[in-house]
Amino acid sequence: MAVNRDPILKRCRHLGISPAVVGIDKESKKNPNANARRKVSEYGMQLKEKQKLKFIYGVLEKQFYHYYEIATKMEGQAGNNIIVLLESRLDNVVYRMGMALTRREARQLVNHGHFLVNGKRVDIPSYRIKAGDVISLRDKSKQSVKFKDNVEKTKSRIVPLWLDENRDEFKATVTRMPTSEDLDYEVEAHLIVELYSK
């Protein structure tokens, strides 16, 4: 499997997003002239929005394009549908629950089979959750110091409205599907649709 090894803070600075969006506490160095050096073309803006989403969720091009294809076949706006698909990935839900410090860590924890969806073990990070699903930590993993530390460190993280979380029991229920209004970062998803539909 391909792994993105780009320096996270440098990438955040280039894409104009806060490192907190990907779960990093450090602040990237401010460089006010970084993106103002030259005029960005329409294609450049579209590409940047696509790169931003791919970076935040840790998705590579082939998988991201697959999400675009699914989004265009769903009801509603394709741009918002892409965000719903990315937010409803199991690794993202684990990150949103506060069980992992970053989405990369969440992906690894899901891969190692620490989580259950409706009582069944799921080890696929891209597994799509649905409204009503209950995501919980395996009984064996509840004794782990790692998860207790993660929950302690992520206490201040705001849990999205579409998740009904119970941190004491290490579980959460998906009350509804996420929407673009629930995001904690700015993205213009319609630019991604314009880029792919050329």
C-alpha cells in the first residue's frame, strides 16, 4: 500500500489549513506571503481543494476518484456527497470519537481490529458507517493504557453533532449522516466536482 510521507506541518501550511484539523497540536509557522506570491489559476484553486481533502482524510487519488464517482450517482449535490462519504469512513469516526489523536493513528487502530461496528469486528478503515450504527471498542482493548490516554488527551476536542458519544464506555452511536455544515474546516467541494467533470 502506498504511504504519504510528506511532512504534515509543511503540507498544512501549503494547503492553508490548521494542523488541528488533522489532529496535530503544533502550530505551523506563519508565512503570510506563502500563497500570495502569484495569482492562482482556476485550475490551481480546484486542485488545491482536492489536495486538501485527500490530505485531511489520508486518501490517495484512485480511492478519492472512486468517491467522486459514487457521489455523482447519489441524490443531492456531488460536492456535499463527497464530504459525507469521507466523513462516514470508519477511521474518521474513530478519530471524531476521540479514540485516536490523528486520522492516521485511527486508520492503524482500525486495521489492527480494535473496533466493533454493531458488535462485529471491522478492520477496514474505509468501511462506511450508516445512521444507527454503534461503534465501540473491543472489550480486550478497553484495558489498554493507550486508549485511556487518547481519551484523556482528546477531552477538549469537539464531538460532531451526528455522533452520540459515551467516552466512559468507549462507544458512540451515529444519530444521522454527517453533512458539510458539521465540518471543522473550510472547503469548497464544488471546485472538486468542477475539476473532475472537465
